[in-house]
Amino acid sequence: MSERSELSVQDLTMRFGGLTAVRDFSLELAKGELVGLIGPNGAGKTTVFNVITGVYRPTSGKVLLDGVDITGWRPDRVCKQGIARTFQNIRLMRSLSVLDNVIVGHRLRLKSSLGSAILRTPGYVREERELIQTSLELLDSLGLVHYKDVPAGGLPYGEQRRVEIARALATRPRVLLLDEPAAGMNPQESMDLCEFIQKVRRDFNLTVLLIEHDMSVVMGICERIAVLDHGETIASGVPAEIQANQRVIEAYLGVGYKNVAAN
Amino acid sequence: MTWAVFAQNLVNGLSLGSLYALVAIGYTMVYGILRLINFAHSNIFMLGAYMLFYADLMFRLPWWLSFVIAVIVTAIMGVIVERAAYRPLRQAPRISALISAIGVAYFIENLGLVVFGGRPKPFPVPAFFSKSYQLGSVYMANIAWVVPLLSGILLFGLMVLVYRTKVGLAMRAISHDMETSSLMSVDVDRIVAITFGVGSALAAAGGIMWGLKYPQINPLMGTVPGLKAFTAAVLGGIGSIPGAMIGGMLLGMLEIMLVASMPALSGFRDAFAFLVLIVILLARPSGLMGREYREKV
Amino acid sequence: MQIQHDPRRARLKLILTLLSLALSALAIWWANNNLSSYYLRILNLAGINAILAVSMNLIFGFTGLFSLGHAGFMAVGAYTCALLTLPMRSKQTIFLLAPLAWPFNAVTLPPFPAVLLAGLAAAVMAYLIGLPVLRLRGDYLGIATLGFAEIIRVVANNIPTITNGALGLKGIPSFANNLWWTWGWAAATVWVTSRLVNSVYGRSLLAVKEDEVAAEIMGVNLTYHKILSYVIGSAFAGVGGALMGSLVTAINPKTFGFMLTFNILIIVVAGGLGSITGSVITSVIYTVLLEALRPIESGWSIGPLHVPEIPGLRMVVFALVLLVIILFYQRGLFGGREFTWDGVLDWIDRKRNRKQEVAG
């Protein structure tokens, strides 16, 4: 590849005790790409996310962000370097307001010292005001600002997903990892979410890696797709290729499916 | 240390360790089921010793009968504590139940001061226990082998109860998942009550044997052994019954051996248990036998 | 989008704050000069308890670190301060068995720097302990920190050249028997804690409490924030210990048993986790209640009826009161709520609006 990848995962293997969750997984994301990561339950997709974001240290393999080797970094350092994510089972700070959730996302750019925060020096007050202002603008641009004072845990499910994405964006990432953003949504909500993701990617100039089970979402917005099964990559390519790939169909539906499909 | 002295220390360690194990079981069983640190457990331990004292003093019963009665009465008290102070808080934040436990501990301890008086009482020790024999160069009293033996029998009985009976199965089920168990028609209230009864009975037996070893009892006698036993439960992996036994034995043995091998450090004896605990927790954050905690992300 | 900013209300709040500060100062001045030493002692103790409770609330209520080490940090603070303020002559009479070690045998400081150094000593200790153990979670953290506090106590018992061993220190200068000292430090504790928890740093602490994994992935450095909260909270515990030593004038290792930590935990939980207001008010209620219950165990007689002294009865009644409170207020007396001028002003506005609606 002539151009340097934005996110590069090389020969990643993750073992827990005797169980190999991911084996020799490789993936290159060019800047601005939107790539889908699919596969049956337990295929190791979330494990890939956990390794990229530093929750787990991989058994072997490397993760590079814009050429910088971030393998095994602590999650907060990975975040600072420019990778943000959401979670399969939404992990907002439930009792904090939506605004506060977003402010926590902005935290890592706070320059003022602890001392100036306690003394509320003019410099700190100004920075805090800017930070709140930026957070409000972010919420506004995503159409979430009317929730700013609501405890995040009290929002409807679909809105919590959006707030979680907003919080991730607050860290100003280069790469956004979305773990099943459409889970539990009805078709209309999924459609809205697709638009939301597209808009976010455009507006924030992001590279996106997406785990999703909802094929309408995956096929609708992903430019490329990688398929994991039992920790191994069984296919990758553009959506049309994946849809036609026999191994993928078998992984999802079992070996006998082709007969049914043929009928 | 000569071999004879070593052997004596080994027996002492075994006997202290088995007492820690007996008390640790109560902490770990309650924690396993309710996720509650039952701070009142050390007071139950104290009550056991006093119940025997009064049974012996007032009714002049044979010692073994006093023992049985004291253990049963204390077990009932444990059940009452659960019913009155913990059951109403089962749906409350965990910390509220913990404060309730501290409140119960204060209550029993001070009620002990009011009812039993603060002055230490001489504990009745039948002649049999204090009779001692000379083995080579060391003396050993009957109590030295009675305590580990009796504890061993009780612990064996407990293992049978937990791993071989329906009640034990229900206990393990609840400790795994209380809500699901209650949906599967396990009578949670009854099993929790039994757990407190069994734990309290073991603590009472521990308190009584403690009284045999150190025949002066007072209402605060449970504080230090209770804390040590709790430490043993944690370093064994709180919630795990084998862990509590191993932790208790390990702690008792190490404590005796430390003092025996380095008498200069005997002043640090009480700190030693915690040092062991912290070292073990830093190496294994959930204790020796505790379920490895890995949060699903 | 603009942040709502109401200059009139801001000015009003400033005036209210200054006014209440002035009133408090006046009240302290009056009480210091007019109350008997008995009542002053109770109020001083309440102030110290407020320092301890608010600092524990920072660690546990706001950051979610279940630490039971408060008594240990109090001990560090109390010994540091006592050794720094004791006059040379007292030191010579106290340390008979073993001579006092350097630097304490060479210096005597005025109270204020001594209290500051006491807080600093506790903070250093918290840093050293916190770095390894704050990785532990939940109850495991609780028992490990409780263990450290007990270790501190046992060590204090065994280093006679610094602590005078089990005999402890006597005749500590009683500068803290003065409301300016106790409530002044309480005010400082409240001020620092509330500023901290309401800052961006504080939101990160809350995030750590709510969900460590998510917080870390959002760029919050867990170790830094946990240590931050632990060190600041423990520093104030050290200050509280120093003041308590000065108030009771005699300390020994037994003074700092784990029951002391439990008492503060009771105040914090009864007042409501995450409520500074609750911690302060409950400290006062707790201290006054314990004192008010004293007569019931001290023996009394009405005519021919004579009830002898019953030690322990007071704590029996106290334990019952505590159990009742916990059973009925499971989230503490104040839940997570705080007293703020905004809260008061909003409440007045609502009242006024309702009245106008009724009138209209």
C-alpha cells in the first residue's frame, strides 16, 4: 500500500488461557473509510475492539494508528492518541447528565492544573466555559442538546446510543469504533442511525470501523467488510462480494443452507 | 528450632488456623450469598462463648451438652440478626446493609457490656482439656489436638451440607444468582436463614474453643479473631468455602511460625496477617480461590 | 447555543455567600466567648467529624473507592502534629523508655504549620499505599486499606522512639479546642472538596465511580484520578486526626482502631453518599446525639428509685437509632442532594410563581 493506513491491525492474535478468541487478524483502514466487521456471535469482533482500544493486551500482533505503534497502550492513552469507541452494552455514566458525559469526553484536552481548578483561577474558569460551550455545540450539532440536563441513564435506548457516540466524538478521535450501534433498534431507527453515522463521519472527518449484525445497516453504509468466524478472518471485500461469498453464508447459516437457498 | 519445638508450633498453628477457618466460613458463606460483609459475625463468636458460660453456670449441665445448647442458641441468634437487620435491606444499596451490619455489631457488643458486664469472666474448662502430656522435650495439652479435630469434623460436616445436600445445592445456586434461583422456586429467605444459622453455629463453636484455649472471656473478645478470620476469608477468596478454610489455616500457621521463628517481631503479630493479605491480594486481586474477576466489555 | 448566564443571580449568590460567611463568623465568635467548655468541646468534635466525613465522602462517595483506611491516616496526622507541637520539656518527660528520634527531638512548631505538615504526612502515606492497592476493586480494596490502617496502628505500637509505643503521647497542646480551628478547617475541607467535585476534574472522578472501563476509554487516566482523590481525602483525614489529637490532648495507638473509621463511614452513609451537605449536617447530628445519649448510662435516681451506672447502654441505644435510620432512609438522610444557593433561589421562585398563579 503506497499510502499510510489510518488504522492498521497486523497479525493480531488474542488468547485467553486455552481459548483463542482472535487468530492472525489483519485489517487496514484508509483515512475516511467506513469498514464493517461482521461475523456470528462469539466470532471475536468485540475482542478486536478491546485490543485496539487497549482493554486487552494482545498475545501477538500490532496495532498502528497513523504509523504510531499503540499496541498494549493503556486505554486512556489510546484515546488520547485518537481512537474512540462505543460499547455493545451501552456504557454511559448513567447518573451523570448528558452534558457531563460529553464533558468527560472532553476532559483529556483540559490544560488547567488541578490547583487552578480548585482555586477557580480566571484561566480555569475561561477554559471550563469554553469546554462547556464546545460540548453544547457538539450536542447541538447532533440534535441532542435538549437532553443536556437529563441523566443519561434515563434516556430512551436509541437516544442513549446517540449520546454514547456524541461522548466518543467529544474526545475528537481520528478513528471511531462502533460496537453494534443498531442493536435493539427497529428498521426506522436503524435507517436514522445510518444517516447519523454518515453525517458524523463527514462532519468530523472520521475513519469508522463498525461491528453490526443488522445487515441492512452493514450493506447500506459500509464500503468494505471483513468477516470473522471463530476468531479467523474468512472473507473481506466490498459488500457485493461478501453477499455472494459461500463461506460467509455457511458461517452465518450453517453448511446446509445452500440447498435451501437453491430451492 | 528443634524438631520437637517445630512439631509443637505446627500443632499450635493447626489449632489457631482451624479456629480462623471455622469463623471465616461464616463470613464467606454470607458474603457468597448476600455480598455482605457481616461485621456482626465476630460478635456472634463472642456470644457463643458466653452462651456456654451461662449454660454451664446456670444449669450445671455436662460440658458436651452445654456445648450443643450454646451452639444451637447462638445459631438462632444469628438467624434473628438476619431477619431483623439484613432481610429488610436486601433490595437496598449494598452499603446500607453494611452499615446495618456495623450497627448490629455495635448493638451486640454493647448489649454484651450491659448484660454480661465488662469484666472478663473465667471460662469453664473441663479438666480433660487442660491435661497435658510430655512428648520428648515439649508438653502438649489435650486441647491442642481436640481443637483441630473438632474443627475438622465440623468443617467436614459443612462440606457435606454444601456439596451433598439439596439445601447446599440451593445455597450454591443463590450464591451464583439470587434472582434466577428465586424464579426456579428456591425459597431464598429460608436458605439465607439456614446459611446464617450454620455460619453462626460454626462461629459459636469457634468462640467456645477459643475460650478453651484462652480461658478468659469478655464482650470484646471477638474483635481481633473476627477481623483475622475475615482477613483469612478474603485472602482465600471471599465467597469460596475451600478458600476460607485454606486462608484460615494459612493465616494461623504463618502467624504462629512468625512468632516462633522471630520472637523479636512478636509485637508485629497482628500486623502480619494484614501484610500477608495485602501481598496475596496484589498478586491475586480476588484471593487465592476467588473467582477471577474479568469484566465483560 | 449559549450558556445561560444571569448576572443578577450571580451577584445575589455572591451577596448571600458573603452574608452567610459573616453570620457564621459572628456565630463562631459568639460561641467561642460565651459557651461553656463542655459545649465548645462537643461543637469542636462535630467540626472535626465534619472534616473526616467530607474527606471520606470525597474518596468513597464521589470517586467510588471503598476505602476503610481513614483511621490510619488520622493516626499519621495526629502523631505528626503532636510530635511537632509538644514543647521540648513535655517530650523529655514523655519519652522515658526510649529517646525521641530526630527531627522531632529538635523542633517545636506553632500549630498551623504543624497541622499542615500533618496533612502532608498523611498525603504522602496515602500516595505510597494508594499506588499499589487502588487497583483492587470493591470490598477487596476495603479490606486491604483497613489492613493498612491496622498495620499503621501496630507499627505505632512498636516504634517507641517516635510514638512512645503503647503509652502514647500526653499533654498535646490543645489549640484545637477553639471553634476557629475546627470549623475553619472544616470550611476549608468543604471548600476544596466542593470546588474539586464541581470542576472538570470532579466529573472525571464521578465517571471513574460510575464506570471505570468506560471512563478509561474516554481518556480518563484511572490511576491519576484515583490517587488524586485518595491523596486529597487522606490529607484532610490527617488534618482531622491532628485536630482530634489536640482536642483530646492524649493519643495512643488504641485511639485509632478501625471502629473510628466505621464511625465516620456511618456519618457519610447516613448523610448520603456524594452529598457534602449531608456529611456536614450528619456530623453535627451524630456528635450531638452521642453526647445527648450519655445521661442514660451514667446512672440516675428519681426519689427512691436508683439506677446505677450502666456502661454500654448509650451505644446500645445509639445502635438502635442507627439501625432505624438505615432501615427507613436507605439512601441516607440527604440522598445525593446538595445545598446550593441556586437550589434555594429556584425554590423561592417556584413558590412565588405558584402564589401568583393562585392570585391570578
